[in-house]
Amino acid sequence: MTPQPRSVPESFAFACGDCGHGWEATFQVMFFTDPLDPSGLTTQEYVDEAGRAVRSPLAEAVCPRCGSRKVRVLEAGLAERARKTEHERAAHPPRHRPHLPHRSPERPD
């Protein structure tokens, strides 16, 4: 009987380089060990939130909005923090201070 694979949830944030869309997804990484393989080599498979086996999201990411493959993989939570920061900046724009030219103190002769 084949032992049950162990799984670990792994979350990634993605950002599209073409349209700017950002999203996050969580995958189950399934680890399989072939009991008949004398080397004990372990293979892994990614399973998406819908339960479908998918290729590595690190290598095969596609933007769900525009279909572009110019996708960057980011630390999970980074896309949400960036959106929150952008929203806060829009709500509270920085105060502009007038720029005064630097004056050096006059030197005595």
C-alpha cells in the first residue's frame, strides 16, 4: 500500500508586468515518495485552490486578467500591503513644503 503524501500549504503573491494586476493564491504542495525507489527520491506536485494539479506557479504563472506571462512572484501578503499603502497615500497626500535655496553663512574677510 502506498503511503499518503504529506502536504504543505504555500501562498504566493503575483504581479503582472503588463497590466499591473496583483493577486494572491494558495497551493497545497504534495510530497510523494516512491516506496519502490531505493534512492528515496521525493517528488512534489502543486494543487490549486480548486483541487487541480498544476505546474509550479513559480515557473508557469499567467495573469488571470490579461493572459500575460510577464508575471513576477512576490512574497505572500506583499501585494495586499502595496495596495493598502497606495490607498493610504491617496487618502493622505504628503504636505508639500517650499524649497528654500541653501544659504551659506557669510565669511568675514
